[in-house]
Amino acid sequence: MNGPDHYREAGLILTSDPCSYGCPHSGCEHEMAMLARAQVHAALATAALAATTELVRLGTQPPTALDAWRVELEAEADAPSTGTDPESRP
């Protein structure tokens, strides 16, 4: 799994049902496990992007090494807003 894959997986986890076991309350152990998984994927994505960016800056990787990130982030920017972003509210 590469950096953009980790980024995508974190987003998928956060947009899925928080608990697939049907717990009647939020904050159940299943939801907390899902959030922890999303945090791990997000941290790995951040580390991968930072490392790749630094390698490009140092000249040990070509700028095309960031193409997968560019594609992923452009796709997200082009996606319709879900309305969950606080800044998108009127």
C-alpha cells in the first residue's frame, strides 16, 4: 500500500458507517477501533507524502514521483462537497 492508498483508505473509513455491529450509541468500541484505523492510515499517508516530497526536493526522485498524489488530491478537489465541512455551511 502506497501513500495515496493510505490517504484514500483513511477517507473511506471515515465516511463509512461508524459501527457495523448496530450498537445503539456513538462512541462504542467498534467506532473507536475504526477511528484508530483511520488515524493510522492518515499518519502513514502523511509520512509517505513528506518523505516523497523531501526526496523530490533533494533530487533523488523525479518530480513525477508525486504524480500519484497529484491525481488523488485533484480527484478529491473535483468531488462534490458532502456538506460536512464546517466552512461549507452558510
